[in-house]
Amino acid sequence: HGFRSLPMLVIIILNYARALKDIKIKGIYYGAFELLGTLRDVKKMHIEDRNAPIFNLTPFVHLFNWTVAIDDFLTYGDAKDINELTNEGLTPILRATEGKDKSAQNLKNLSTKLKKMTELIQTSRGLSVIRDFDFNNLRELISYNKESILKPINPLLDKISDKIKGFNNTDIENGYAAVEWCIEHNLIQQGYTILQETMITEIVAKHFGEAEIANRDKRELVSQAINIKHMRIPEDKWNKAAESNKDVVKKIMSELDDDFIRIFDSVSQYRNDIDHAGFRDSPHKPEGLNRKLKEYYEKLKGGAKNYV
């Protein structure tokens, strides 16, 4: 029984030490001394006959690394470790072929692009998610690598395809898909930020055109229009920007749905609570922040965002 269990125990202990002591595992080799029999039996053998097989258990460590990396991606939406392991596995191949192995190059591009996508959401790069990132190319790379030379990544490809199915090239809806990603991976602060900014983006695109979605003045004008209608601010109290663009502001307000405005205001309150680290009267509890993000997203997905 020791022969079967000891190698696994050693691997577990070494991975535990790697996490706590920051050790580097270069290799694990196990001498199956038990195969020679009991200690009494071995003592009776000639020295030259005491040859026990040695097993290389290092591949089990690599498999464990891949297990952790894939779990991090599926649970937290973080592709950093997948990218590192992919590069680690491909470097010898690319070096030997002077970078000419097409399969290895495609897989490297896939892992790099996947890491880039997850970083954009982690850092609330809503404009890049909506306008700049090439999701079609990511899908093509997934298709190219269906039978990858790195076997551990193959079962993951279908899951990646499923997780990005809501994203398309140059699409404002990507903002809402990113919010769903944040909810699924517990990126709550990013979720509130992207949700509110996507709501503003929709209105800017409708009234000024999609080419203006990054225009700071246009975005501020939309925010003012929402606030004016929500707070019922009289015209003589409007600030300079709104006052200078009364016709546009009035047109925006006339097309804003009350449910949309209420959700926008609530999202703003929760976002401010998070951004100010709860330093306010009656800060919200973590579970409430999580629950409300999902609630507001589902209301918008259910139709409230269609009334802008």
C-alpha cells in the first residue's frame, strides 16, 4: 500500500510547501524500493541485484499546475497562470523550430489574447471591451487549436468558447456581457463600474453616434441629463454644460425611462460606496453589494435598458 500512496503524498506535500515556502519544484523522482521485497529480503540480495525502478513523477506536478490554472480561470476569470503554463510548454518547441511551428504559435497567440481579455475586464477597460478587442480573432484561435499540442488545454477550449459567446466585435452589448462575467467571477467593483459606464455609453451612442462614446464632454452631458430628470432640477439650476445644450439635454430626458433612471441612480450609489471603501454613513454589506449588482443587471437585461 505504501508504494501506491507514498508518491501521491509526496506530491501533495511538495505542492503545499511550494505555496507556503515559495519553493521551485524542478523534478520529482520516486525509487520503488518496495518492489524488491521486505528489508530482510533485500539484505539477503547481492548488491548488484538491488536495482529498484525509478519513476519520474514530475508530470503529475505539471498536471496539478494545470488543474489550479484552469480552476483559477473558471472560478475567478483569471487567465494569467494558463498563459504562463502555455508559454512554459511552448518555449522549447518554438526555440527548436525558430518560432516556425504554426501550431505552437497559434496556441501562444490564443493564451496571450485570452490573458489580455481577462485583464481588460479585471481593470474595467470598458471602452476596449466594447470597441477595440477582437473577439472574432479569439474565436478563430480557439477553432485553430481544437487539437492542441498541449493536451491539458484541450478540454478548456469549449468552455472558453461558451464563456465568450456574449461578446462580439465593436458592440456596446459587450459592456453588459462583461458585467455578467464580473458577476460570475465575483469581480464586484468592476461590475458596478462597467455597468454604469455601459448605461451611459448606450445613451451617448443613441444621441451622438457610436464614434462619440469615449467623448468626455458628451458622457458628462448624459450623466447630467439623467441627474436632472431624477432630481427634478429646474432649468435655472442647471450647470453650465447642461444650460449650454438645453435642446440636447431635454431630448435625452424625454427618452429616458423612469426604471432606467432609478437603476442608474442605485448603481451610482453602490458604486460610490465601493469606490470610497465604505467610508460613509451606513455602508453596504458585501453580500448586499453582490446581490444588488446581479439584481440591477438582470433588470436591465430584462428590458429596462431598452427604454433609453
